[in-house]
Amino acid sequence: MNKIQHTTELNAFNRRRFLQGLIGGTGLSVISPVGLRADSHTSAHTEAPSVLVDVTRCIGCRQCMRACKNANDLPDDTELSEGFPSSWDHQELRFDQWTVVNPVTGCNGDGYEVTRNVKMQCMQCLEPTCVSVCPVGALTKSELGPILYNADRCIGCRYCIMACPFDIPKFEWNSGMSPVVGKCQFCTRKRLAEGRLPACVESCPTGALKFGRREALLFEAHSRIKSHPDRYINHVYGEREAGGTAWLYMSDVPFENLGFKSDLETAPLPTLTWEVLSKIPIVAAAMAGLFGTVAWSLNRQEKDE
Amino acid sequence: MSAGWIFIIVCTVSLTWAALCLAYDRRPRLLRPITAITVVGIWASATWTLIRRFTEGLGAVTGMNDAAPWGLWIGTDVFAGVALAAGGFVIAATVHIFRIERFEPILRPTILTAFLGYVLVAIALFIDIGRPLSWWHPLVMWQEHSIMFEVTWCVILYSTVLAIETSPVVLERLGLTKLLKLVKITTIPVVIAGVILSTMHQSSLGSLYLIVPGKLYGLWYSPLLPVFFLISAVAGGMCVIIVESFFSAKILKRSLESSLMVDLGRAASVILYLYLAVKFADLAVRGTWSLMLEPNLQGGLFLLEMLGGVALPAILLSFRRVRMLPRGLLAASLLVMAGVVLNRMNVSWFGMSVNEQLNYIPTWMEIALSLGFITFGTIAFLLAVRYLPVFPKTEGEPSNEPSFWVLTK
């Protein structure tokens, strides 16, 4: 039932247009990163392929973790590979583990301790900080949204790890000369290009993950909240955080109690550095003029004497 | 593991003792062999660290992790190293742009110090980036929205500028007068380029942290971070010149250019007062000043940095009596240097940790490599001073006896 629903969503996405943009986007983005400025493409924001996570529907089976590893050729933990996980150990994101689901216990609105399963992966920011800080364009935003990583460009400076407001990218610390940075890339290269859903969404047995256009998912989230104000808190996480993300969360427990970062700026972070960077040419030119004049006039004065 | 830490403590104590002996003109017979053994020990362990870093990865030798992707090598060696090498552009501008030619005698040693500093910073970066063989990528794969991209370009260009500014020392020694003339013609434009590049990347190291308003503690995060990094680098760079002149005078048995040092001390004091004023205005405007009274690690470190590394030396240096005293000047300058180092550690490490939960503890191997950088730079400087015309010939009496400090002989 859910699978059918998802496929219809994807069809409604206007597949041809999506594929054209995607292929053009990945090809172009290798050459020049797009979409770093806040005002650059609002329509791409509403169209962005997105996922709505309904925390109340997640049963914590970790099928998505397994599907992610298989789809991206990442080493599969034995613990995860045989049917349901044998233990419920806390799992961390790693360079070779791009999504995790962990049970988190926190206070709900009525003050009761409840446990919810929280999926974590790259949030796919609309104005990605990692893309803006990468000095070599190893991280790029493909035209339709997802942020891709290209190890052939990466120098391993780890600024993306330092700067990410959600602490998502992870580093391969035990490789001597060619470590990589690992994070969810929304299955863009393999699955989306073939018109298939991200592996985690496809594997979800409960419909906790729903794929669609960002605008449509936001509408859906708010109408779910409106029709069940008793079941959900009135906050879609990712709608505004860090300038907006493609992954959207809805929950019955306040997000800060589930370990989500609650103090994020709603303005996109890349503007913070661009405000400084864009002034550099003017400042440099002014300094060159000033110091040039001082040196020249003092030099002449000396010669006159 | 603890053997490594004991080794580091022994090495640090030994180097400090050697510096104190020099400062107080005591030269016990054991000074030279003990220092030599210490340096050899440091270099051996640094080599061991490097071999493991390039074979087993950064995780094998450093305490860095995904929560603290930048450790001691970046946060302290690179950030503080660049800041403390700022004397180069300050003195070059003073002499060549503002034509205050009194400072000419300390120009060459200062430029040499800065050049060696930048060479070490470049080596540290090569070791620290995960994929060192890709170091040249920023040169051809442009991403001009990244502060890191700008810093990389500025550091590479400024290292070139410093190489040109240092070249007369080598050219003179080799007697290449034609080339020397060519370099001298280009001096003023090269110096101006150096000042612009330095201003840009000194401040940009601070701008690297503008992107993490939610992570860097409120006492250090500020839209003025680039300004603070630049001002503190200028003060720190001046104090490095004082410390370096003091010790090279002791080691080379030359007279100290005391009047210049006194002036530098006074200028540093003014800049430190400026830093304090801007810092407290910034805290007041952003309403974060109350954070420094919080009884936590960050509050304490901030007070230590501000009082011990800025206010105290600023006050000390504003007294003529302290400035006229070589060891008083030295002590105040060392405080300023320590303050700059602590500031960079606060921004890159303690300020990025949540309260007392430090996100990272350096390993002894990281410290061994850092000590390796410091000793390597010092010995390279002393060798250069010995064999190249760095100091003006006229000042001080040249001693015929072999230099006491040259360990390689």
C-alpha cells in the first residue's frame, strides 16, 4: 500500500523534468557549484526531492540502515545483516554508515518519559553549509537538491565536518593517504537517476518515510498536524532550520527532547561568510591604493631631501 | 601510553630549563648535551609519528574525531604559528612603506623568522590534511565561496612574498649582485602585496569560524572574529620579534637593539589596549559579557586569556621601567605570545567543546610533532644566522669562538 503511494508520488514529480535537471545538475555541478547565494533559486527549493519523517510511525526496525548500506556498497555490519538487529546498541553515523536509527527517550508535552525512534542522515540543506565551505568543490549541490561528494577533488581538510550545523559528515580516520568523507547523498547517482526512490524510503515498512516534492510534503505535514493537533507538536523540523532542509520531521515529542539541535539559526549559514568574502576585493584594492600612495609619497619626499 | 606523556613532560622541562639558563646567562656544562639529547629524542618521536600518520591515518596518532575534526596541529600549530609570524609584514611595512628606517637592523631576522614560520605552517598543513597528495587542488579547483580557499591562496602567495623578501640574504652570500638588484627594485610592490595578503589571511583564519555560530562559545564567537585575529596577530608578532632578538643576542653574543625593542614593546602595549577595548565593546553590544563570570571552563579560560595574556602585559609594557629592563620586556612579551596561543586554542578547541566535556584530548604524539616543529624552526634560524648575512655586521662584536648553541656541529 505504501509502496504504491510512494510510486505515485514519484510519478507526480514529473519524472522527465526531474531526470533532465538531475543529469544536467550533476554534470554541471562538478564544474561549478550552484546555489550558494541565498536568493539564487527559490523554485528549486519548493521542487526539491524531499522526505517527510513521521517520528510517531517509526518502529525502529533499522531496515533503512541495512538498505542504505546495500544500496551504497558500504560494509554491512553482521549485527545488521541477519534479519532484525540482534541488539539495540546505540549506532553512530560513520564515514561508512550514512544513516542510523536510534531509540531516544525524552519528555513529551505532558511531561511523560517516552521513547521514540529517530532516524538520522544528511538533512540535505537547501543552502548547504558544507558546499559553501569546501575549498575545492568536492561537495556540490546538484541542481535539484541533494548534496554530492566527490572524493577525487577532496583534500581532506575536514572543514565540512567542522562547519555542518547538524554534525553529519564523517571522516575516515584510519586511512593513511586517501581517506574519504562520508554522508548520505540521497541515492542520487544510482537510484534517483533511474527514477527509483532512495533506498531507505523504499525499505521502510511503516510509511514513516514519505518521498515527494518539498512543498507538497510541507503541505502534507501541516495538514496532518491540523487534523491531529493532539497527536503532533506544531513544528515541522527542517522547514526553517539552517535555512530549510529537504528532510522534514514531524513528531509528538518536542524535537529538542529527542536530541535534535533546537538552537539553529533560520537564516542560511553560508551568508555569514559570504558577507565577509565578497568585501575582500574592495578592501584589498583600497589597501593597495593607500599603501601605494604612502610609500610613493614618502619615497619622493626622501629623494627631495 | 603514559611513557609517551612522561617523555613529553621531560622534553618540555628540559627545553624550558635551557631557555631559562640562556635568559639568566648561566651556562652549565651539561646544558649543551642535555639539549642535544632532548632535540634528538623529539625528532625521533616526531619521525615515528609521521610514519604512522602516513601509513595508519590521522586516527592512529591523533586524538581527533568526528566531533573535533581540527586538533592541535591546526588549532595551535597553524593558527598560532601564522599569528606569531605576523611580525614579518609589520616590520616590512614599517621600514619600506612608512619609511621608519630605524627598524632596518631587525628587518632581516624578522623576515627570516616569518619565512621559516610559514614553511613550517605549510608542512603542518601537508601533514594534517587527510589527502596530502591533493594539496594542490585549491590552486586549480576554485571554489571562491570558501574562506578555506581564500586562506590557501593567501598563504601560498604570502609564502612566495616572504621567499622573495628573504632572498637578498642568500643572494648576497652567493654574490649574485645582478639578481639582488632586480629583487631590490621590486621591494616596495612586493612588500605592499605582502601586507595585503597578510591582512587578508590573518583575519580570514578568524573568519573560518564565522560559519559556526551555534558551536563556538559566545565569549569567542563574534562577527568581529576576523578583526580580533588580525589585531592579536599584530601584537603577538611584535612580541615574537622581542623574544627572538633577546635570545639571538644571548646566543650570538651580540648587543640587543634595545631602543628598537623598547619601541616595539610600547607599540604592542597600545595594540593590546585597542584589542581589549574592541573585545569588551563587542561583548557589551552582543550582551554576552556575563558569560565570563560563569563558573565554567570556558569562562575561566577567557578570563585567563584576557587578564594574563592581554591586560597584564599591556599594563606591564606601558611602564617605561619594565620596558627598559630586558628581562621585564621578555616576560611581558612571552605573556603576549602565550595569550595569542591560548586564544587560538580557546577558539579552536575549548570554545568548540560543550562545557567541561572536551571534544578532544591531544595525544603525546601530536605534541611531539609540535615540539619537533618548534625545535626545527629554532635550529634552522640559528643555522641561517650563522652562515648568512642576517644581522648587520657593524653591530656587536663578532665572536671567533664557535657559537655555543649550534648543536649540529
